[in-house]
Amino acid sequence: MGKTLAYKILESHLLEGNLKPGEEIKVKVNQTLTQDSTGTMAYLQLEAMEPEEVQTDLSVAYIDHNMLQSGFENADDHAFIASAAEKYGIIFSKPGGGICHQVHLERFGIPGTILIGSDSHTPTGGGLGAIAIGAGGLDVAVGMARGIYYLTTPKVFQVELTGSLPPMVNAKDVILEVLRRLTVKGGVGYIMEYTGEGVKNLSVTDRATICNMGAELGATTSIFPSDEITRKYLKRQGREKDYLPLSPDADAIYDNSISIDLNTLTPLTAGPHSPDNVLEIKDEKIKVDQVAIGSCTNSSYGDMMKVAEILKGKQVHPDVSLVISPGSANILRQLSENGALSQMILSGARILESACGPCIGMGQAPKSEGVSLRTFNRNFKGRSGTKDAKVYLVSPETAAVSAITGYLTDPSTWSAPVIEEPDSYGKVDHYFVYPKEKDKRRKTTMMGPNIKPFPLNTALPNTIEKKIIFKAGDNITTDDIVPSNAKLLPYRSNIPHLASFAFTTLIDDFEQRAKENHGGFIVGGENYGQGSSREHAALVPLYLGIVGVIAKSFARIHRSNLINTGILPLVFKNKEDYEKLEEGDLLRLDNLKETIGQGDLRLKVVNKDIDILLELTLSPREEAVLREGGYLNYSKHLDGGKK
Ligand code: MIC
Ligand code: SF4
């Protein structure tokens, strides 16, 4: 039976377990990446494991999220991360170097390797034929300390592409089409594997755009083959030596499959407030206040050049604020050298530094009830920093054209720019601080007052009796659980401070409820914890005494983060039982020490005198982690990835 590309790579990295969907496997990790808003936690956890140095081929610590230094906090975090990078032999990418996923693609990603990153959009690396997975900071810390990663073996979903993209249709429209068909839950439990003749008509950065937003499908990761296009891209980046041709077997069997004829695609948009609210762009005269171009989804050289060409000789509409953030310092340099930057500036665009910026609410919050078009990947309510703003996700072409017209505009009637990629992209090296020789490295890290210890759980008790303090609906995001914006990002290493803001996108008094009840349970609907990989969405509940979350289903990374902190991720055996539970109900789980790991758990709703069956399907490792009260307590039992 032929093999998928995803399984070929997983198999070549397999250290333990069987490649059977649903079973947990342990794989060797070649590379890790962190960014600054999850990195402080990851490096605190790495320190707690006391390794001498990282056990990967390459690890990079990027600074790209918390870029506003309006107080000492972000600067403290950056100094801590820089010192941890030096102590453990990690490459440090200074602020200004660019967005982690874009820079990693340019400088470090290698076909056929396994990369794990403390950011949900790490799958961007699948554009180069790598298995690149987003994970919680603690999983990445273990990846660095031991060179290993545990994951539930995913199924493989084939997306067969034929044809080529029409003018003014972007790779963004391909992934929006996939989201339209499959929704934000459609990729859960799968690796999305792109195949077919159409693949040849997409550049590596197009492929990266598609893999990037596979995160919005809930997929474990996404991957493209590594072919001549990949070789040429690596050559232009000055690292042809990293090329390795890779493809699935011709008779590979997939667990699921869809086909997309690229020729038939038109420009699409995801309307407020979900990436799967995909709409055709009609001439409805939706007036636009702000346009933001950039983010790890659409900030490549090719995308920036298309934008510059569309803006050339034109004027940004007087009512629109257009902001542009190129994905890396090197892209910014190229734009400045070839004149594209001037075209952008002459049109009236605001140029931002190469960083996440508005995508994570670091500035550029739209005006009240404002309409913002963004080439980004998430448009959850409030994420832009303005609760009542309406954010539409679009391609760079749609964004640039709409910035000129002042309305959400279908770009297909405009003449399409033709972009030639240069023979060499050149490089900018001085934003990297490379590791020193082992004996010359610093021995301690630098901890400013912003860095507070993180909460640690204790061993699993035999009985838990707590109230439901909050009942939520479907698709709760980690942006709901622990919101992020310019005011809160500086506190990513300060869990007590973040605790006051838990769930504030939905209710005002979560912290108070938790304090009054000495913790409790949370109830959720489908796909609980989708979105960001931030483990703060588990650490804050842990700090507030949450013992378990009962949901219809969980998003992959968040479920792992809950287990890593020792919080029980419980699933309704019968989804209708969701209706039976209310805020204030007193719940009891008895005999946990005996029953955990045995499958279903019986939950007593004490005040209603009824029982409900809950599923807790765990690998033996996950069971042990929960028994010990979290992954850090358990990590002493781990051995490394070197066979
Ligand atoms: C995001 O896009 O939501 C983030 C900010 O990059 C997060 C990480 C974080 O919360 O720090 C992610 O995608 O994992
Ligand atoms: Fe940064 Fe936005 Fe990408 Fe997250 S999605 S890594 S915030 S650019």
C-alpha cells in the first residue's frame, strides 16, 4: 500500500508507538521555534528541566509579537529570552528581524524534517515539505530539552489541486475555499496533504500561505511535496544544499479527500467573526476604514511586490488607513532596494516594522464599529483590539485594490501585476545572534521584575467536587480564554495579572466566580480552545483553580495544554448531556485514581441527583501526566530522542 508524504516523514522520525490514527507516537524533533509571547513561559519551563543545552539540530527564539515597549515589561521578556537563548545554545532573532514563520521559511526550514513551534501557525513550514507542528510552550520546551515530541497519530486528508490560479486570485483564496468547505473544525485529527498537478503552479510562499491557515481548519499540520519549485526557492535563499525531493507514493491511500480546480477560484473573504465565514466578494459597497497587509499568512516578497505594483501611481482612499508590514527584514530590504517601498509610500501607505503588529492587536486597533480588511488568518471578535470592529480576511490583491477604492472590492477586473522573483533573495544576517561555543555561554538567565513564577499543579486527587462556574458555547477560542492585545501581551510572563482578564470577551466576572467558588469546572461546546497555542489559556485557569473542562470536543493544542497543566479535558459521551448542565451545578468525580485511564468517567451532578458519562481517552503517557499533576512534574521520567 502506497504511503502519504506525511506518514513517510513521521515514520522516518518514529521513536515509539505505531503509526495508527488515534494512537500516541513519540517522534524525533529536528528543529524548534518559539516567539516572544509564548517564549518566556517555554524558557522558564526549559530552565526548570535543567538541560545543559538544547538537543535539537537547530532551535530559534524569535521576537516578533510583543514589539511595543510602552513600559519595561516586554523589554524584560526579550532580555530574558535572549539570555535563555545564549545559555542553552539557541539562535536569537532580534526584534525587527521579522515574523517567526516567514523568517523560518526563508532561513531555516528543511524539507523532510520535523519542526515544532510554540505558535499555532508553525505549519507554515509545510510549504517547504516539512512536518511543522504548533504546540504549547511546555511541549516545545520538552522538544528542546529532549529532542522529542508526542502526538496523536493523525489521519491524512488529501487536497488534490488541479489547474492554476487565475490572475488576481491568491493562495489565500485557496485556503479560504478549503475553510468554506470544511469549516474551522474540518481539519481536526488530520494532516492536510496537498497533491496533484496544481501544486506545480504554486510557489513555496503560496504553499506556505495555504499551510499557515491550515491552523484555522484545526488540522495537526499541512504539507506540500518538495519539488523543483522548492529547490529553486531554496537556491534563491542561498541554501540549495538543504533541498531534498519528497512526494507521496503514486498509490498513496488517504483517509479523506477533496479536489479543487484552481482555475475556477475567485477572490474570497472571511467575514466577521470567524475564518470559516467565507463569502464571495460582491459589489455590495462595504465601506472600509482600515486595510492591513502583512502577518505570517501573506507577507512574502511576492505578496509585497504585488501590493506595491497595484499601488503604483495610485492613491490610498482618503477615508482609509493602509498599513503594511513586510514579513522579514530581508523582504523590507529588497523592497527598499528595488523601489517598491517608494511606490507604497507615495500611495499614502503607512509602513510598519516587520512583525505581527496589528494581527495580534499590537497597535492599529480599528475605530469603533470600524471595518478592517486584513490579509491575516484570524478575525475573532475583539482580536483587533476593538470589540465592535468588523474584520474581513482577504488576499493582498483584494486588500490593495480595496485600499484604493475605499470599498471591499473584487480585484479580478483590475489588471494583474506580473512579479518576477529575483535569482537571489540575498540575506540580512545581523538580526540573528548565533550561539557561542559551549564554554563561553552565560550560565544564568536575566529575570526582570515582570517575570513571575508559573503555577504548578499537584498530583491528581481521588475525588473532585466543584461547581460549574462558567458554561460557554461552541468554538470558544483561546483569545476568549486569555485575550491578547497591546495592553495584555506584556503580561505573558505574569499569570496572576492575566487571570483578571480571563474570558472577558464573554463575561466580566470569571475571576470573581473562580475566587468565590475556590475554582471549579468550565463547560464548553464543540471545538473548545480553538486558535492560538497559548498555554496561558490553561495556566490561567489552573491558577484560578479550574480542575476540569467538560466540552463536546476540544481543539488539539488546547487539549494538550490542559493535560500538560493537569486539568482534565472531559468530553460528553452523549452530546445532549450538555443541555443538562448549568452554571452553579455541583459536580463530583469519585474514585479518580482507580478510574482514570479506564475510558469513561461517571460524573455526579450532586444538586440534581443525576449521573452523566464523560469520555477521557488518554494515552498511557497522558494518564501518567494527569496523575502527576502536569507534564513538568512528569518530565523527569522522559528520556531523549537520540537512539
Ligand atoms: C496568534 O496568532 O494567535 C498567536 C498570537 O500567534 C498565537 C500565539 C500566542 O498566543 O502567543 C498562536 O497562534 O499560537
Ligand atoms: Fe503573528 Fe498573527 Fe502570525 Fe500569530 S497569526 S504568528 S500573531 S502574524
